[in-house]
Amino acid sequence: MGWGARGARCQPQPNSPLLFSPLAEKTGKVLGEFARCYKEQYGVALFNSVRYEIEGNGGPQAQLLHRKVPLEDHVIYSGNLFQYIEENKKWRNRFCVVPHNYGLVLYENKLAYERELPPRVLINSAGYKVLTSVEQYLELVSSSLPGVAPKSGNAAIIKCPTDFPLILWHPYARHYYFCVMTGKEQEKWGAVFQDCVRHCNNGISEDSKVEAPAFTDAVRMYRQSKEQYGTWDMLCGNQSQILSNLVMEELLPELRSAIGPRLKGKAPERQRAWIQISDAVYRMVYEQTQAQYDALVAKCEAERPQLESTIRTDMDQIITSKEHLCSKIRAFVLPKAEICVRNHVQPYISSILEALMTPTSQGFAEVREVFFKEVTDMNMNIVNEGGLEKLVEYMEKLSHLAFHPVKMQSCYEKMEQLKLEGLQQRFDVSSTSVFKQRAQIHMRQQMDDAVYTFETLLHQELGKLQGKDDLCKSIQRILERVLKKYDYDSSTVRKKFFREALLQITIPFLLKKLAPTCKGELAKFQELIFEDFASFILVENTYEEVVLQSVMKDIMQAVKEAAVQRKHNLYRDSMVMHNSDPNLHLLGEGIPIDWAEEHGGQPEAEPAADKRRRAKQVVSVIQDDEGALPYEAGAEGLLPPSSPEPAVPPGSPGEVAEIRELLAEEGTEEAAGGQAEERLTNGTHGRRQSGATEEVVAAGSTLGDSPPRGAGSDGDGARRDAPVAPASGAGEPSGDKEHPHTASPAPPAEIPAGDKEHQATAASPTPGAGVPAGDKGHPTGHPTGHPTAPPPAPGAEIPSGAEEHHPTAPPAPAGTDCPQPSDKETGEEVAPPAACSPPEPAGTTESVVEGVQTEF
């Protein structure tokens, strides 16, 4: 790959055409090879889907019900924390909201959220790692660019002003830096961030019976063609994100060796420049990847009717042909595979299984215990307080137990004990994190299924109950029934997880061992496949099936023995639970129960507009019960001890009012100032496609206003306006299609005086804080929709960002900014409100560009 340079002393720029031209060419080559693999796997996946549909599923039936839309119109979490803004090297207060889709939505402050102003940052955390110490972060940053490490005593790339940092690290994309004031906050926010990562990593929908398996098999086959085995740790995010990671896996080593030696400056500066370059390349790759993958899927879907017609017509002949091929490959491969299994795999299966079973079963047992405790506490409270109204209140909380990251944390922590130790090196397992996250996702799903089944059965009983005593007895009886169902389902889910995990550990190892003696001989079996059936039968897939069969009987036997011995409360496969509720699955599975609406006794129906804006919160705000924390005081509260004292001493309310007047006057004078230069924010692609994210600045307000509260806000964080719910896949709004691929972080530049921070907070500026002379960023170029508009269907997109006149950010000294290239990945189109807020008097404004990452 040719890497050009404009001069020997020139620092590589993230937006340089000399950088992107060879990268785009290399990316196109990788995507072309992947497209070939995908087309092959699409036909196989379609055949398997049709065959499964015809033959049916003989697996055990789940006893618990499954809720389809568990968190509609709810917010997982919200609260204040500080974010480090790389462009001006300042820490700023942000109000963070985690909506039901587990995106991280950052607002200027709580007032901006309550006023329904657009958010500043939208983050998809797929592929990120949550770090709680700067030392961990610096170690990862140093390993990403070998040979570049700060000398002892030199300033690090990031310095946290408190002892409680929270850092989102990504191997390719932009990093995000946060901190909080107390250990309790760090613990809660850490649990919330981990839940977001866990959810976003699980980005491939299992509802797609053809596209999803075709994609995962294509990723596996492509990596195996490069002699890289094992894919579970690659499957983080949606298809475009996974494919971007696949491309970056090949690009990064070459990029590092070509660019790394040319980075100038001290070690922290080189590390920072490398992160910016890697992020810009990742966004370029994501944009190109998403466009080509969408086109590939559309092409395959267009051919699907003809392929499916052929499959249904020739199903028997295709199956016969595949069985003939399989018998020939089995005769050639199986003896070698069995020897390899006997010598290198079989002795370790029981050890791997035990290592997996202990923490996993402890986690599922903790799920059962948490569910039992919550229902029992609810029943006791009903006995003591009485009334259907209390039942409604408690059921509203219980219905979202599975999505309460803090209450579920004790369950998730059990999986953190998973250690494969020597087995990890023996079988070349890069990390156990993928197994931990898969098990934790199963735990959450089982908890929600148990809660929903309990809700459904109790809802059935309510009409038959005569009083409080009957209600309590009924709750206890239903709880016992649900726990029995949970024990059966959790055993089934765990056994399936153990089998899958054992296969993911052993199969890549076996394929790698057998490749030198078997893989080169597979081409001769191609002639056994009829040309008409070549789209549905692949030699490589059949070879892998034979290898899987060679080890599967040992894995099944190990799991069966564990169940026979009743280890960890596992049930035997032959055990069939007598269904005590034969009509349970006919009750309308997936339909949510609105307890407040049905049994809350509300005299009037809630207006549609208010209901749309209502956002009940699963987890209460941290700060409510911790006294006054200095978030509203602004960034000045985080200044290090060596910082100069504020120019204005603490004064009376009159002096505060005087500062406000000065700011208002200054803003009026500058309102007619020069037009801000349009810049793109940090992101993954420049067009309005699914998953675009961007930062915008909210509509303005004046300092002296006493803002109205949001429709759903009651001051304690329990009910708030719904934030943007990003999704993916919808078309672009007209007139918003032209964006450059990327824009580079500009070097520090002189900041015009005409675009300053707009201080509009409900709280006055910190007494004694100096008024900055100017602090500006660059607004994005297109108007952004209203954050509380009703969430569109999955696949919609957000029109890109209008200039935002947002309420107060805390005063801070002027600083240069370094805008990041655009990341347009929010993936949700938000309709503007019918009526916007009345125009506010002009004031000083801030438009610091803070980059945003990936789609929701």
C-alpha cells in the first residue's frame, strides 16, 4: 500500500486524500472478498431455513412467556456526570440519558433535557470496553501504538480531576472520557455502561433466519481463508459495525507501521494523533462498508424468490446430493478428526465444562433469588399497606426488573468469576469476555420472561380475587408456579449455552489442527455437487459439519452426565415438565400489560401528546439521595489546585445578576457576528444513512428565564421526557445527502470572538467564576429534529445537525478546539415538533463540537 506524505516534517492528517485513497482501495478489496463469501452462505442459509420450516423443530418448549417490547416509552437511567471535551481540553457537565435502546444520549444539562432540546452527543457503545481507572486506559493506549509511551513524570494523554473515572475505550473508534464525584456513582454508572455495551454488542437480530446466519458464516469463512479461526469475539454490534471491524483488523497493522513512525511531538501528542487517525479511518471504512453491505443484501434479497422456488421444488434431490457429499468427506476426514479429538480435546472437555458451569449456574441462581426476593417483598408490602393501588405501583417497578442494571448487577458479577486459565492458551481463546456477555444476556432474558409470566398469571387472577388476603395468597401461589417454570427453562438455556460455548472453543482449534492435512484436499469433492445445487451445498460447510460431528458426541455426553448428576440444578433432556398451564401460551404472548392504565383508577384519559412524551425511568437518579453535588456549579469545581483563583470573589445575588446582564449584553453585541464555519462532527459516515450520529447544539434561551419543567418530570428522576431513540435503516430525508467522507481535526486555530458560550442554566454561574471572553466550536450543517418526537420505526434516521443554542454549560476559560470528522450514525429520524419554542433574545452561545460515534 502506498502511503504518501506532503513533506518529511508534515504530521499525517486524518482527512488527507493521500491517506484515504489507498485505504478505500484496500477496503473495497476486502469487501469484495467478503461479498463472495456472503453470496455463497446466503444460498446455504436459505436452504437450511426452508428445510427447518418444513421439518419443524423438535426441541423442548419453553415454559415461560416472552415479552416482545419490554421497555417501550421507558428510560433506563439518567443523571449527571462530567465529560472531557477533547476539542478544548475541558471537563464539562453533561446530563446523560439511557433510553430503551441502550444508547448513551448526552445533553448540555438537565434543563436542556426537560426543555426537550436536541442532545449534544449520541453514542453507540458496541465494541467498547468500560474502564474505571486511568492506568487501565493508558496501558491499552500504549499497546495500541507500540513504542510510544510517555516518559516518567511527563503528562499523560488524559488526566482525571476526580478519583472516579469512567472511560469508554474502543480499539479503532473514538474514546470517551467521563468522571463522577463519588464511588457510589462510579459503581452505578459503571453498571449502566456495562449494560449498554452488553446490549449493543448483541446487535444481530435472531429474527432473521437467513440474513443473520449467512452473515455470521460469511465472517467465519472469510477469516478462515486468512487462517484466523474463531469469530464469537468479532460479533460485536450490527452487521455494518462487525464488517468494519473485520476490515480494520486487516488495515490497522499496515496503517500502524506506515503512520506510526511519522507521528511528531511528545508521546501523549502522538498517542492523541493516532487515536484521531484511527477514528477517522474507522469512520471512512464504516461508511464504505455500510453502503456496500446494504447493496449486497438488496441484491441477494432480489434473487431470493427464484432460489426459494428451486429449493422447494428440488428439496429431496438437494438433501440426497448433500448426504452423498457428506459421506465421501466423512470417510476422508473423520478418522483424522477423531484422532485429533481423542488426543487434544476430549481430555479437557470436562474441565472446560466445569469452568463454564460454576459461574453461569451461580448467575442464574442469583437471578432466581433476586426475582423471588422482589416478589416476596412486594407481597409483604401489600400485606402491610394494602390496596390494589399499591399493587399497581409495585408491578410497574417489577415489570422492568430485568432491565435494572444495578439490581441485576449481582447476577452479572457471578460471570466475572469465569476463568479458563491454562485452557485459554491451549485452545487459543483470545478472551473470555464474549462468554461472559452471552451468559449475562441469557440471564436478563430469563429474568424478563419470568417477570412477564408472573405478570400475565397475576393479571388473569385479579378479577377473581375478593380481598387483600386472597391477593397475597394468589401472589405466593403464582410465584411458586413461575419458579418451577424458571428452573426448567434456565436448565434448558444453560445446557444450550454450554454446548455452544464448548463448540466455539474446540471447533476453531480442531479446524486449525486439521487444516494442513485436510483443507488442501477438499477441492476434489467439488465435482460431486450438481451444478444446479451448487448454490445450496458447499464443500467447506460440509467439511465443517463433519468436524463438528466428530466432537459433538463428546460434548453432548459431558453435558448429559452433568444433568444426570443434577450438577448445578440441571435437568435431563428426557425430562418433560408437565404443563400446569396448558392455555398459558394462548394468552397473547408478547402483549405488554399497562398496570397503571388498567388498574390505576385514573379519572381521565391521558392526552396523546402527554403520553407520547412520558418516559418512566427504570433506575432512579443517583444524585437525588446524595445531597448537593457540584454538577451545576460547572467545570470550575473540577479545576486542579494549581489553577488560578477566579477573578471575581464570591458575591451577593446582585453581583450574580450583574454577571448575567454582562453576558446578555455581550451576546447581543455578538449576535450579528460572522457566520460560524460549518464543520462535520466526529462519526462513522458522512451521509444520512442508518446509524448516523452527530452532536448538535440546542435552541437558545436567556439567562434570566425560569424554564418550564418537562411534561413528564417530577423532580426526582422517576418520570422524564423521552429522549431520542436511535434506530437504523430508514431512508434519507431529501436535501440532506451531500457530506464529505470525513473532515479532519483541524490544528488549533484562532477563535473568532463572535460565537461564545450561551450560559442559560437554572442555577446561576458559580459565585466568583470568571466570565470567559470567548469559547466557540463549529455547529454541524443541517437542522436536527426534536429529541422527544415519537420514536420512528427501526431504521429511521436523524436529519443532521442544525446549530443549537443550548442552555448553560459551565463557564470555562477560552480554548482552542479541534473538531472531529463527522459520525452520522444515530440511525433515527426525529420529526420536528409541531410548535417550537418562541425565539429567545440573542445571547452568547457555545458550539463546541464533540464527536459522536456509531449507530443505534
